[in-house]
Amino acid sequence: MIFSQVRKRWEKNARLDPMWAILAQPSKEKGGWDTEAFFETGRRSLESALDRVGISFIGAPFERALDFGCGMGRISQALAAHGRQVHGVDISGEMVRLAEQFNQFPASCQYHHNPASDLGLFPSEYFDFVYCVIVLQHMPPSLMKGYLKEFLRVLSRKGKILVQIPAQRSQATWQDHCKDWLRPWLPIDFADRLRLRKRADVPILEMYGLTRSQVKECIENNGGEILRVESDKHAGPAWTSYTYLIGRR
Ligand SMILES: C[S@@+](CC[C@H](N)C(=O)[O-])C[C@H]1O[C@@H](n2cnc3c(N)ncnc32)[C@H](O)[C@@H]1O
């Protein structure tokens, strides 16, 4: 039930305004992103994330990387410069169609539509690098934990996972507290139903978090270990967010 609501939400977001649903800068709403500028943010964002956790592929390219929640391929296109094979996976068929349309490296970069709550399309220990930034923050914790488990399953013995997850709100209004309290009992698409008609053409981006101790517990219960944690600004000013570098124990 939760999964099908997340899927429906992203299929709708991808049709309304895909670039803004991926990078929601206020000035770029309603088709305001320039494609070249949009893909350039992917190169910069990847470099800064790798830098933050101390990963360099110079002289040691990856064999096979997974870009989970690839959207239009903003990050996988940048990743393609650092290794041999990139697999981008997304829940939305429309996002995958757009990623294929903008794919400049068809020989080394492939996209997969994966409307599933697992990564059953890949065998175990298949990837030596898993990247997932600004994706898990938009799904309820039960789904986040399931994918973290899957990231560890598809990770090779010496592979690394770089994943970003918000922990909690850093500023919360009374409306936020009410919303957080009610959320477990409401369907995910409740916000879509309440939305004012004049905002009906703007993607909805709900935010969720997992505390650092919840992430640690989930990783350790599934045979992984956290190698490094760095705070980041991916979830915006209202959330405390972290980028984790994870390996297998
Ligand atoms: C905010 S966008 C980020 C896209 C990309 N990672 C980037 O940084 O350009 C989130 C993406 O995650 C995808 N997504 C959300 N839930 C997913 C899931 N359960 N499985 C795979 N992709 C998912 C959405 O369709 C969307 O393309």
C-alpha cells in the first residue's frame, strides 16, 4: 500500500515538472530549469559528495555502480566518468524514459525501471559502488530500511555505499509536529487530496527521516558498518541531514 502510493506520487511528479521534482529550487518552478545547468549540478554535487566522505576514483575506477533513484540521470551521467558501468534505477517509468533520452554514455550507462520495494533485478554482491542521495528522504522509514538492506545485499565484499538520509527536523512549527504525529495514520497521497487547485500542477515532495542510531542499527543488523558520517545540506534548512559511507563487515 505505502509502496504503491510512493510510486504513484513519483509518476505524477515526473509528468508535472521532472527537473523541479528532482531539484526544487523556488526560482526554477514550472519548467524553469535549463537542461545543461541541471546536469552541471549533478557533476558538482557528485564531486562534493565524494570529497566529503573521502572517496576518489582517480586511478581506481569502480567496476559497476548503482545510482539508486536516478531520476533523469543527473548523477549517473556524472558517475559514468569515474568507472566502467553505471546502472540507474528508478521507481518512475517516466523518469527512466527521460534518463534514456539524455543518456550520453549508452555503452556504459543503463537505466532500469524498478517499480519494486527491493532490488531483485540484481544479483547479490553485484556492485562495488552504490550511490543514493536525495532519494530515501522522500519515502517512509519502513521503505528506507528495506532499501538499505538491499544496498548491502547487492554490495560486493570491498564495495562502498554512499547514502544520504535526513535525521530529524531542525526547525519544527506546531503544524509540522501535528503532521508528524498524524502521518503514520494517513495515506501518503493525503497531501495530494488536500492540495489547493491552483497548486495542483506542482510536484509534492514529502520529507521523512531516520535518526543516526536507527541508521546504525539497520546497517549493523544487515551485515554492514558505517565507516564515516558527514553532515550535509541536502534536505534543506529545516532538516538535519547526514551522508554515510558504508561498507560490509
Ligand atoms: C529528488 S529525485 C533525485 C534524483 C537523482 N538522485 C538526482 O539527484 O538527480 C528522487 C528520485 O527518486 C526516485 N524514487 C523515489 N522512490 C523510489 C524508489 N522506491 N525506488 C526507486 N526510485 C525511487 C524518484 O522517482 C525520483 O526520480
